[in-house]
Amino acid sequence: MSLESFLADAFVYLAAAVVSVPVAKRLGLGSVLGYLLAGVAIGPFVLGLVGAEGQDVMHFAEFGVVMMLFLIGLELQPALLWRLRAPILGLGGLQVTLSTLAFTGIGMGLGFSWQEALAIGMTLALSSTAIVLQTLAEKGLMKTEAGQRSFSVLLFQDIAVIPMLAVLPLLAGHAGVGEAGGHGIESGHGTTTWIAGLPPWGVALAVLGAVTAIVLGGRYLLRPVFRVLGRTRMREVFTAAGLLLVIGIALLMMQVGLSPALGTFLAGVVLANSEYRHELESDIEPFKGLLLGLFFIAVGASIDFGLIASEPQLIVGLTVGLLVVKFAILFLLSRMFRMGTDQGFLFAFGLAEAGEFAFVLLSFALQEGVLNRGTVDPLVASVALSMTLAPLLLLFNDRIVRPLVGTRVEETGEADEIHDENPVLIAGFGSFGSTVGRLLNARGVGTTVLDVDSDRVELLRNLGLKVYYGDATRHDLLETAGAANARLLVVAVDSPERTLRVVETARKNFPGLTILARAFDWDDAHDLMEAGAEHVYRDTLDTALRTGTDALQLLEYRSYEAFRASRTFLHHEEESLRMLAEHRKEGRSVFLSAARQRIRDLEDILRADLEHEELERDAGWDPDSLREEYGEGPPPGDPS
Amino acid sequence: MARVLVLFAHPSFSKSRVHQRLVDAVPDHPDLTFRDLYEEYPDFHVNVPAEQALLSSHDVIVFQHPIYWYSVPPLLKQWIDLVLEHGWAYGREGRALEGKRVLSAVSTGGPESSYQREGFHGRTLSEFLAPIERTVTLCRMEYLEPFVVYGTHRLSEEDVGHEAERYRSWLLALLENGAGA
């Protein structure tokens, strides 16, 4: 592919995304449907802007699913995964088994051999991880009961793909010679893999070795590597390392015949407790988003409207039948597992469609000669159609069904929380930030800490503190650290420029946060207040006042008098700061260099000191005026 | 109609059983200003001009606080020391507060029977409140009968509820006619 045609394709795909997603979101349809419709629009049957390469794009873009699983793994602590084992194995196992059996039965009823019927059954039992998780996350439903259960089922399906791929070749022998099909990400077959010539025990060993390598590597090797990379303070190196990690694991998994999605998921879980989790998340996130979008567009573009037009009853019948059967089984399971009615509907509508793995399994079945093209093509069309309908089904549930059965909008599944939800974020954990954090922790207030010094992060984590490596000037990182739900953001980073950037970013993206910022001098304090920090603390002020207090004491002032003087001064100082901030806002149009501004500020401060008589005022304890009034005679009512 | 200022002083409000309920019972009324002194001045740095302005704009002042060692909590004493300035609140020129009414709303751990001449403490509560009474009258204001919750150590939750209701009616009466019910 020449550079020009590559760029042209990229232009078409990106333009489709940029145009359709905002429109779809505006209409309340969600981004997934927007992408899918964009795909239909640019596909061969509407505008014809993309053609046969759509299939290649889809296989490439399936890598977005791998990245998504990695990100999901990152949010899933091993302990939480262990707690989910019952729904994963029980619910997921039952869903896959029952659906496979049902479709196999129907297939045999329609006259397919049991081998063909089983291949079709396994294929259609799977749902679309990409569509369901993306849609649920977008609607903020991941933490609901239905969200957690859906996730469990999808995870089981991802695992189940592996034995399915192993079983398919054994079903061969009916459809004649295999035809060339695309190689999905799930299949390392057809390329030379390390395990190609190995005996079964060798394969088992290789698989075990690869998994062990991921777990051990993730635990002991990656953190020191990330620390070294973090020390370079080059963000793109970190991003490259994150991508390298995901791609490397995917390759390794394909070599040993495992699902790359599963491998990266595992790596994600291993890294879920690491301090680099938030940084990795926000590095990979945009790639995942783009690739998934690309994937959805490719699915939309791949729908064969020619086939649908020539055999409408068959395709529509297949699609509706597929959705109805899966829905019925899912809803039955939701009852068995005692989910609420509205949650049951969400769960069943969400998972009723067929998934992206179906494309992989179908093309593999074709290639292995299990199914012939006459069977595969209508199936591919209805799988794609059902995936396009999936967001519509969820929308239907949202708008029509839930209001009818409507009980709870969202559940706060406390037990299965994925994110950290601390009320306070601290950006920067040097001596300033750590003092704030320790004070809060001592009162039992949870804090999430972000710091860019990887050595310090390592040290603090060894002390058992919850500290993450990451640059708080990035809004995506603040987002993953929970800024949307936190109440306070304490900005305690080391330089005025970065402080200002954090404040600006946070103010723009998270209007609900109250910001407490460390400032360095007057000028800088003003900038921070204008940028929207509600509370500004000048770095050296309290130390200077304590020094001044001690100086007064050493000059034989009484301790309390010196202390009162410093408190009075502090309040006066804060008042002056606010007053001067107003001044500066008014005087904006006048050009003043930064240095001149500082000198003028200082002048204003000193003048205000002179005019501020309250600085001297503790008159209640001052006997002078009393002596003046009553000094002559006996005091009638001296309270002192 | 009277404008009422409640000056509330409690150094450990979050652990208080009685005053939390009393504060909850304070009516939400445009003519009533509730001021939580310990929340306002954790460093005891009372803002004298601000406090004086508040006093000037109200007709009735209520000191709400627990009785500690037969007296007011330290911040309220600090407030009295600093806000009631000579030449403003008292003295030849000090007439800013003239004619206003002051009441205490207090709680005691011991029962009413212990605050009797022949009781455990040997004095009535009014006798213990003499310094406040004198401070108030020196500032040319009138000191009225206090609102008292006695015996807080032994009050049940239900009793506290009744006391809170009683406090509410007492404050409403102050708003209505400027004097206690």
C-alpha cells in the first residue's frame, strides 16, 4: 500500500469517526452506534469509499479489543478477580454451554450435521466484548450488578475461545477443501508458531511457561524497567513502553496458541497493583479508543447489504432468531442468579448479540473445512447485523423497557468496586504534599497520590502508601485517578508553571473539584486564583511567620503576644492577597512587566500594612483607654 | 419581631450529644443568625470589627454553650474580652449595645437538684452565671432568664429530642416578641 493510499484511507476512516460520533452522541445513541453507522456509510454499499481492504482493517483493528482487555485487567485487582470467580465460572460457563447447545440443536433441526451445527453453536454463543463493555462504560453502568455480571460472562467467553479454536479442526471433514480465510487475532494457526511441531506435553509446557513469564515478569521485571523509563521524564518513551508491552504479550500469546486478549488481560491484572497503573492506562487508552472505533467502523463497513438484499428473509430470520434465543437464555440465567428485573433486562439485552470472535471462528471454520462458504456468508452477515443492532437494543432497554420495570437506575455495588474512590487527590508528593497527605491519613481520610518522581514513588510504596506514578498536568490521568468523583485536589507539585497547568487542567475538566494549590510568590498566587484555585497557600508564608514569631520572642516579647501578632499578620496577608487580586483584574489593560508588577505589589502590601490599624488592635486587653477614663476616680466597672 | 443572633461556642461539637440536637432545632428564619464561633475562629483570632457589626445589626443575643467548670468555654471568654471594647460596648462613650437583650442557652451535666443552695454544687445556675449577667448589664443591656438543659449525663435520646423541641419554641418566641417564652 502506497503512502498516499494509506493516508487517503486513514483520512476516510478518521473523517467518518469525527463526523458520526458527535452526531450519534448528540442524538443520545452512544459512540459505538455512531462508529457502526459511519462504517455503513463509507462502506461499499452506500458511499463506496472503502472496499475490500475493510476486512484487513477489521483484523488490524481487532487489536483494540486486546488493548481493551489489558485496560480492564489494569482496573481489576487480583483479589477482585478472585471474588468474581463464581460469576465467571458459573454464570459464564452456563451461558456459553446453554447457548451452544441451543444453537447446535436448532442447527441439527435445520438439517446440518452435528459437527457443523456444533461449530455454528459455539460461534453464536459468544457476545461482543468490544460493544458491550464500551457501551456500558460510556453509560457508567460498569459497576452495576448487570455490568459486573456481563463482564464476568464476557471474560469467560474470551477464555472459552481457546478450546473452541482447538476443537474446530476436529470437526472437519464435511465441507470439502478449506478455503483461504483471514487470520484473526485469535488464530496463530496458518503461520509458523513455536509450538507447531511440539508434542501435546510440549505445548502444555510452552503455554504454562508463557503464562508464568507474564506473571513473574509483570511482578518483578516491569516495575524496575518502568522506574528507569520514568526517570527519563520523557512521556513518549513511557507510551512506547506501554505499547511495546501490549504488543509483545500479544505476540507471545499467539506463538503459544493462546488468546492475546487473555494474555494482555492477565498482564493487566498483574500490574493492577502497581504504581504505574494510572500512567499506563492513560497512555494506552487513546490507542484503544481509536482502534476500537476503527474496529466498529470496519464491522459496519463489512455488512454485506448485497447478500441481505438478495436473501432478506434468511438474514433477518437468522439475526432475529439469534437475538431471541440468546436473550431468552440470558434472561433465564439472570433469574437463576437472582438479579433484579431491570438489571436482568440490561444484562440480557447487552449480551444478546453475536461477537467479534464469531468472525474469527467462522473464517477459521471455513479454512479448516468445517463449514462451507454457503453457510458462512449468511452467518457473517447476520453476526455483523446483530452487532449493529446491539447498541440499539441497549437504547431500547434504556428508553422503553427500564422505565416500565424501572426500579433502580444504578446500583452502587459496593463489594465490586474497581476504581479508587478517595475524596482527596494529591498531585506531587514531596515534603509539602506528603505532609498534607500524612495529616489527612492520620484522620482516616483516604488520599490518591500522583507523583512524577519514580524513585520516590517506589520508596513510598514500599512504605505501604497508595502512590501512583503519573503527571497530574494530564487530564486523562486525573480522570483515571478519580478526579470526577473526588472532592478536593491538593496541588503540591514542585514548580509554579506545573502548578498552574495542573490547576488550569483540573478547573477546565472537573468543575466539581475544590482546588487547594501551593503557590510560590505573590505573582504566582494571583495567577492561581485567576486560574480557578479556590484556596491558595504561599509556600514560604507560614515558615516565615514562625520565624518572625520566634524573632519577636527572642527580643523578649511575650510568647502569646508574638503569636497573636503573627496570626493577625497572617489574616491581614490573606485579605491583602484577595484585595490585590481584584486590583490586578481591574488593571489588566495596563501593560506592566512581571518585575514591575512584583515591585508594585510589594509597594501596595507595605502601604496596606501602614494603613492597617487592626494590626495593632487588641484593645480589649489594653488598659490605656480605661485608665484615661477612670484613672481619676474609683473605677465603676473595670472588667480587667 | 426581633432579630436574633445565636453565638454558639462548643470546642468538641462533633462529639456532643445534646448540642447537636439543639443546633439542628434552631429554626431556619431570615431574622435569625446562627454563628458557630469555634468553626469561625479555630485559632482564637476573633475578628473584632466583624463581630461588632453583627451585634449592631441584631436585637437579641443568645450565648449557646455547654457549662464547663461553672463558666463559658474559653473561646467565648476570648470573644467577650476582645469584642466588648471599652468606648464601644461600655464606658462613657460606649453605647453601641444599649437596650439589646441577652440570654444564655446552656447545658449542664448535673441535674437541676444539684444546682441549689443545699445541693451538690451549693449555688444556683443563675449565681454561677453572675459574671455574664454583670458583663451584660455593664454594657447597658438586659440579661433575661436562661434556657437550661440540666442533667445531660442521664438524658435519654428521647429526652434530648424533647429538649430540642423546647429550644426551638423558645427561639421562635424570641423571634416573635424579643423575650423568652
